[in-house]
Amino acid sequence: MQFEFFPSRTMTLYIAKMFAVRIVAVLLMLVMVLQMLDLLSESGSILAAPGNGQAQLLTYVSLRFPQLVSRFLPYSVLLATIITLMTLNQNSEVIAMKASGLSAHQVLAPLFLVAAVTSLVTFAFNERVVARSTATLKAWEAADYGPIPIDSGVKTNVWLQDGQNILFARSVAGEGAAIRMSDVSWFRRDPTGMVTEIVTAPSASYARPGWRFDRPVAFDVQSARQTDLPGPQVYAQGVEPVQVVIKNVDADGESVTHLSRSIEAIRAAGFRTGEIDGKWWHKFSGPLSALLMPLLGATAAFGLARSGHLFIRAIGGMALGFAYFVVDNAALAMGNFGGYPPLLAAWAPFFLFLLIGETVLVRTEE
């Protein structure tokens, strides 16, 4: 048994089931409380939109719930780790397992198994559910909780620089040359920055170069005259479709494959992608944080419960786990500012705390 990573099948299933049940229970408790608080803070804005009612509140909950689950699942794994190990320790089950010849790593092996499955499920959940709900929710928030855009890839309230002029679109859908803009405005400005003319249109399409305004209407600011222009007109010839991608890349609202295409488009246009690269890598390192939690909370498993130090050891494990999340967020922020390379910003905290957790476990228990 000393040369096998997992203990007996019965013991593995017993500990794994106990751990999994506590993960779900802690996660539901956290998410339900935070969902209620979040809904209380946003319900006023949602109901302020014309025609909104209870159905829209439930829609908000359905879009916000996946975000909360994804964000607080690693915290739930940490708290479930400490609760599970404290329970095993208080019932002297850890002492019995170590007396039978199991090492500390073997005692923790069922927790690592459940945490690894949790990491895989988190990654798939983020890709298939969270990215879509985040994109839809942000588009809905940008529309002041009005009608939800049908296309989850719709970008709203897009401002683009056209030399000294400005191009604005209420919403943008599609990619590349197939991009379509809705409720478009083009602001002509003089060298001093004052707006001299405003051209509006219900829609616009890419004209290679420029943007073809359908049924344009021009408003001259100085004379306050409005004129219907004959036929489609082309404006904003300095604005390329890639600028829409650069202006509105939202890593949280895009899957790994979609974000990869956005990064390639930005690089092809000659722009740096350091900030987005860090978020791309974090889509892999983030879900793996659940795999670290049994190791960081392992101090709660060992030591005599009757010694009076069990609570102190649990607090130590909790502090070590929360320190990881602080360092991870700080490293990602530093990567966004260019202080760290993207790969280092995404993965350094994971490997740092992996070494710290292993060192503490080996020095104290092995």
C-alpha cells in the first residue's frame, strides 16, 4: 500500500464522496447568498427599463449565476478541503490511515482526484456556458437592460477614431469584412476638435475602404440644417474592421478558440497583444487553481485534534489558499500593465504555491 498513490478503493470512494458533497454544499451556499445581494443591487436598474418585470429579473439571474459559480468554485474547493480534513482529523480517521502505513500524499490523493475532475469541469463550463452568458450580460448592460441582442457576439456602443473624426455605432455584429453596424453616426470635426457635421444612418457595411452608410442623413451644426443625402455614402475611410476587434475584445466573454482568432487578427494589424495573451493563458491556469486547494489546505488534516491547534492549522490553510488568489490576481494585473510576460503572469502563482504547499507538506508530515 505504501507504493500505491491511492489508498484502498473503499477509502478512496468514501473520502472523495465526502469531499464532493461539501464542495457542492459550500458552492451553493456562497452563490445563493451572493446572487441575492447582487440581484438586490441591480434590480432597480433592470426594472427601470421600459417593459421589464419579473421575467427580466429571472433572465438576469440565469446570466449572472454561471459567472458566480465559475468565480467562487475555487474558493468552495478550498473551504470544502478544510471542512473535510477537519472532520477526518477530529474523528481520528487521519490517525488511523497514517497508522495503517499511508503517507500524507496518499491521505490527500482522493481529494486531488476530485479536484482534478473539478478543474476539468470548470474549464468546460467556462468555455460552453460562462463565456456566452458573460457576453450576453455585458451586451444587455450596455443596452441599459433593454431588449437583449439575439447575437451573443454583438458589441454595443462602439466608438472608433477616424483621423480627427469619430465613428460611432450603437451595435456591431459579425467579423472581418462581413461586419455590420447599426444606428451609425459619423462626426466630422475641425482642427480645433469642434463638431461641424453629423451624418447618421440606420446601418452601415464595410466598403473596402470606408463604411457605406445606408439612407444617410446629414446635419450641419452651424446652420442647424438636416439634409437627406442621395443614395448610400461612404465615410470613415480610415477605420478598418480590425479596429472593432481591438476596441472590443473581451476575454471573459470569448471562448479560447474565439479569443485565439481575435489575437491573430490584432497581431496581423501590427498591434501588441500582451494583455490579451495573459488572459488567454489564464483560461487554462485559472481552472487548475482547484487542483491546488487540497494541497494548500492540507495543514488541517494533520496534527492531533485534542492538542488545541486544529483550529490554528485550519486558519493557516485558509490563509495560504486565499494568499494564492491574491497573488494570482496581482500577477494578472501586472501582466496587463506589461510588468510581467503573459505566460509568467498566468502560471507563476500556480507553480509558486505548488512548491510552497509541497514544501510545507513534506517538511511537516512526510
